[in-house]
Amino acid sequence: MISRRRFVAGASLGTLAAAAGFESAAAAGFAVSTGMVDITPDIGYPMAGYGVDSPRISQGVNEPLTARCTVIWDSGTPNVIVTADVLAFGHTMHTDIRNRVVALGVASSDFVLTATHTHNGPVLIEKLTPFAAYTIDDQDPEIVAYSNWLDDAIVSLVQSTLAAPRTPCTLDYTVLDEDFSRNREGLSYVERDVPVLVARQNDGTPRAVLFGYGAHPVAANLQYTFDPDYPAEAIKRIEEVAGPTFAQFLTGPAGDQNPSDVSNGFAGSDGFGDDLGRTVANAIGAPGRPLTGPIGSVLSTVALPLDITDNPGNLTAVRNAYAYRASHPGYAGYYQRHAQQMMAQITAHTFATSVSLPIQRWSFGGSPGLDILFSGGEIVSGYAVYLRARHGGSQGLWVNGYSNEVPCYIPSDELLNHACYAGGWDTDFPGIAGGSMTVYGYLGHFRGKPTSTAPDGVEQILLSAIEGIL
């Protein structure tokens, strides 16, 4: 676990300043600096987000894809958050970017990398598994080259934003309301929160805005032109209506949340984004609740168990189940390709039996203060409902998903109790991976807790780990 309240253990502020060229005698209080870079691939590059039997090749650009960076300076110490218009970062890219940002002098717990989760962005290495999801070799040179370029572009963005002019500011927080999300798995939880953190210049005008919402960025549905979906339209509207400010979107606990209508293409996506953007822009003219420093931060990982019995007899049965899927044309192509991969992993005994998930917390002072939780994975809304109820409601806790790396969906026991996409299993062979766990490339689904005496499963282990850092 990596934790920081103001200074990094084993390193003084002066050491960090020397490493990154920061001012050695920074003024007390908050300041903000911002930056962005276009990350749109060339036309003809394959697109991510939907399982296809032939690669979905881009034919144009509806809206550019960007990576955005906000640095909140806390008495000279940088707290860095980057959001990129991609589906998800896997472990390799996340780890490499983090290590390189830390080398710039940023404490690891003070750096957050997030994906907006647009489904009309570029294919990256690892996640989703390119072969199973997109019929693309997992080591395709074009995919590896773009992923490496994006890695460099994000590190350069952080470096340039750290060196950009800093605007002294105050911070304030408010929670607004939106209503275009729905629970696509049929549960009662529907995300409505729009958390908003505003950095204001000394005259009170907004200089930078971090805002979020819990709805899958799939409003435009499957397209053949690159597009960041509704978050980008919301950003455009905020920056247009609120004046010269910089906006950045964070995707909330949207694993089981979809926009209410995904049938109207780019017009529908733009409509949702316009509505969300105006909701934020019209509210931030007046300050929300003041926040104070120092900013505290914690970064940790938790191992979540897959429901896999690793013995020869069971693995033989599992292999037979996958052989059936691989050879029967009634299954979706991504089920068949996943089955081929799992048979090979059983033979080589290289399959994962658990999933490592990063969890992170930033905390601010105030009356009351604010905790921002950044969970890896496609975390579902039930976790946010539970955690907000225990930690001051929406005013006290802001819950985000798709942070740092996205190994797979993170279902609750409610979802594991019935076959569904987010739950990761299907009715044909309930003991093996199905639904989302096929395109994410796992042998089995998560272990749940079916009875009070059963070993803890994904829900109990994750909640315990999160409570440990809040």
C-alpha cells in the first residue's frame, strides 16, 4: 500500500522538486495547471468496444479522441489525474505509465490514470483481449505500436502539464443530478449523481472542472468513426457556457449502467452530453462547499478470487466444456475464440486464479471533507450505493470506476447470483467463464459468497479492502 498525507515516505518535497523541476519554495495553498493532447489514431486503425468476428476498421473521425490532465498543486505538491478517451488500460500500460510518471517526481498515490470507456475508440493491448474480442492477434504489431505511442503521449502530457503555468485557486465541491442512466441488468440501482469539483481563480471564476457520471459511454452505439461519446459533448458544453475553463470527465460506477436510449447514434450521444454539460455549467457559477488541504492519498491493490478448482479432474471437465463451445457454431464468435484460448491455457497451466485490482483514495478537508475513490475495473453501481451510505452519502464520497487499470467487470453478489453479462457466467456451463469474462480473457468467473458460512468472495473482499483505505 502506498499512502501520502502531504509528503512521500522517504522523500522530502525538496527531493521531488529537484527531480521534476518544481519550485522549491512553493506558496502554501492550492493551484491548478491543465493540459491535453489529441490521441486519435490514423483512419484505418481498428476500433475497440464491441465483440466482432472481423476487425472494426475506422473509416473517419466524428470527434477527436483526447487525453486530458489536471494537476492540483497542494502547497507545491502535485496531485495528477489523467483521463483518456479509450476503452480501458490493461496492467502493462498502466504500470509503465505510472512508473514513468513517478520518475518525474510525482508520488505514486498522487497519480490517477482513468479511461472514459468510449466504445468507439482504439484497440489497445491486453484489454479487451484482442483475439477473443476483435479477431486480432494479441501481439499485432500495429496495436503494440499505437499502445506504445499512447504510453509516451500520456507521459509527455503529464510532464508538460507539470511544467505549465499554475493558477492559484480555491477548491469547492457539489453534487448535481442527471437522469439518463438505467440499470441494464435489471437491478434497482440507478446512478443519478453528478459530482463536480471546481478549481476557482481568485476572482471566483472557474479555472478547471472535474465532473463525473455513472453511465456507460455507449450512447452512440457501434460506429465506424472514432468518437468519445457523450462525455466529450458535455466537456464542450461546459467550456463553452462556463467561459474559459478546462473540463475533465470521470466515469462513475457504470458497470451495470447504460444510457436510457442508444438508438439515435451520434445525435443521441450529443443530446445526452449537451444535457449533462449544461447541468454542470449552469451550476458552477456559484461555488459549492469549500474544500481544504492537505490532500491525502492512498494507493493499494486487492486480489479478488476466481471460482476455479485447480485439480486434474476439474480441469479436464472445464476443458471439455470449452471444447464444446469452440466446436459448436451456435456460440458467438468471441465465445468460440475465448474457448480456444482457455483450452491452450489449461494445457500450459497458465490461467489466472485471481484478479489484481488497484484501488485508490484522495481525501480533502472541509466541513465536511470529501473522499474520492478510484476503483479499477468496471465496478457496478451496487458498490457505490453501499459505500456512499456508510461514508457521508454523495456529499462525502465520490465513487469512480475505470481507474488505473481495467482487468474486467467487478460484479456484486447480486449479479453473481444469476447469469448475466456483468456477472461473468452463462447458463450453458455455469462453472466456467461466460458473458464479460470471455472478452476479458479469464478461465472462470468470480467467486461469490452463496451462504453466510462460505468463504468470502469478490464482494466481501473488495469492500473490506476499500474500507481499509477510506
